[in-house]
Amino acid sequence: MSTTELPIPTDTVDVREGPKLHPALQPFLPLIGVWRGIGKGGYPTLEHDFDYGQEICFGHDGRPFLAYQARSWLIDPAGAVSRPASREVGWWRPGSEGGFEVLLAHPTGIVEVYLGSIRDTTQWELATDLVARTGTAKEVTANRRLYGIVEGDLMYAIDMAAMGQPLQPHLSARLARVAG
């Protein structure tokens, strides 16, 4: 399956155009844009590992935070999109002493606050400081994420502790820039 076959519009706006980037966001400049690609997921509480397509958008409006949105679709064994999967929205904010904060909300009833560090100009590591959930949300107790620009693509890995399981690999993907 190619990323052009994902059920997403192809007329995405170039998010690097518009307001001048706030100076505090300079360490995040390589992330700004729209990214699409394919990932792999799995977890001990799931019956099978899975493939998914994803789009991630990092944008800004001139203020000192990045707007973040991610959406994904499950891909069946034949390579066709089978149904929508996860969504998350949030903000990446510069923090103190070279760190940063990420706030994410999920429609499944989970809200996460991450504290992050910038490894270099192309790697960002985050770990949850707080996970809050509604009464109907699944139990998630911690997450750790690593994002990096590798050969011009956005790669990431997410470890999760949930449903009584310790922190362990859950999702990973390689996404190509399609706008920005």
C-alpha cells in the first residue's frame, strides 16, 4: 500500500507558509509539515500485530507552540484500508532548560502530558509525566516516544504501559513529508 492510497485528502495545505516561526520553536523546525506513511503495531493484549497508515501534521501560527494532529487507518493483510484507527491532537511547547512539553488528547478518553528532551537537531524524546483517563477509557499508565528525522523521513517509536503490562514497544512508523 502506498501513502497516496490512504483515505486522506491530497490537497493538504503547506503548513510552513504563513506566520513567521516563533524563535522558541527553532529546535522543532524539521518537524513542521505534513507527514504520511505506514507503520506497524502490536501489544501483548492484542490478538495480532497490525499494519496502519498514518498522517501527522505539525503546524504553527506564530505563537510559541506547535499544533499537532495525528490520524491513522488500519490496513488489512491485502494492503487495503480496513477502517479508521487512532486519532490524537495536541501541542508541543518549549520548556525550560532546553526541554519541552507535549499535551495530547485522544477521543478514547485519554489525556497525556509529556516532558521531552531534544537529543540533537533531529531527535526528540518524550516520556509521560501524567496520564489521565475517563471512567470508560482503557487503562494506560505510561508512554514513551522517540521521534527522529532519518534520511529526510520522520520515524518514530512509541512504548506503552497499559492493561497491566509494563512499558514495552507498541507502535513504530516511517513517514515521508508530503507538504511543508
